[in-house]
Amino acid sequence: MRERKFYYLDLKPQTRVSNGQRYKRNNLLRWGPSKCFCQYDLYTTNFGSHISTEIEERFFGPLDSSAREALDYFATFKHPDANGDLFQRIMIYMSIQKLRTPKGLRILSALIKQTEKNRVLLQLQRLQQLYCAIWTECVWSIADASQSDVKFLVSDHPVTVYNQGCFPASQWCADYKDPDTWLSGTHTLFPIALDKLLILTNLSWVRYPYGNPTRERPHPNPFRPALFNFTDNLHSALLSFLRQTP
């Protein structure tokens, strides 16, 4: 049985002392999921001396359980099928996945201008559909790497975005920031299976991919209803170019 560990790149390796000698720990480590993707008490709320884990148990727990069927559905999606309930599940799940990470919580904290942990976690539940309207109106593609020896990489911020106009040192990417999903040239990427990747692209960019990628897309307001068309919006792409050849 293969060892269930990941190659973990530590961007800030610690300095240790042993027998009076100082040394810097290796930056490339072999760690299991509990060390790579675990932060203690991230969702714990405090009210005086009372500590509560209800957000993890009663909010995230049921959400994670119900999302599995939706992820499997879209990973194997075929036309002309259409399931509105599973679409709603994956949308809310993705939105919360983007918000609930340490990076996502810092982005949310800046958006709502609140730094107190309890307030941020309360707003996370209230704004759980923050990204859903924008993503609903995107053009959806499912990239398939089933014929590739190399699969998709997963980080501790699994819903990632890319905008060609936002280079790493830009104002959009500084510190904890991400390019906004409502910028025309922003693509949202989310692995829904080991060899399937969901790619959401703003329709304005699909129609005109030569414009300014950092301009706001039409109707950028995220707090509104939106309509998803199963027959129009789901496309597949085979990533055979990733395949390793001898």
C-alpha cells in the first residue's frame, strides 16, 4: 500500500537548535494530510469562557457531506442531464470552500471590515453565497486529465483564481489577496476529482479575450439572482497534452 503523504513545500522553514548548533529545517517535507491541511481552532468561537465548535459540526459538517454527490455528478457529467439541486449544492460548497480557508477568511475580513473572529465567522455563514451569482453566469468547462500521468495539484486554498492581468507582485495578489471573481479576465479553478478540474470563465472574457482583464465584468454585483443553463454552459476538454511520454 502506498504511503498517504504529500510533498509539502515550506516557504518559511523554521530554524532549530541541536547540540548547540543552529540549522534551518528542510523546506521540502513529506507530510500527511493532518499536517499539510490542518489548523487548530480555525472555526472555534468564544463567548467569554464558553468555547463553541458548533460551526464546524452543524454548519460545515452537513455541507461537506451533501457536497460529495454533487462533486461526483459534475465529475461525470454528460449532456443532456440537468440536476438543479446538485447544481445548488456545488455552488454553495465552492463558495464556502473559498471563504473558509485561512486565506479566504482574511479576504472576507477585509471585505466586511471586521477583524474580530466571531464576527467574521458569523458573516461567513450569512454571506455563504457570495460568489454564486458570478459563477452561475460563467462559461463552465470540465478539464479531463484521465489520460495523463500527472494529475491536478491541490492546495490548502482549493478554489483558486487566475487572471493574466494580475501578476504575483500586483495589488490584486499582494499578501493574502486574490484577483476578484468579478474582474472580466478572472478564471476560477476547482478540482472536483483526482483527474477532473472545473474551470469557470466570465462570459465577457470568452466573448472578447483581448480586452482589459482587470476591468469589471458586466453586472458585477454578487448579491442578485442568476440563471444557469445546463445545455449551454458545460463543456469538456481532454488534457492529453499533460501525458508523459517515454
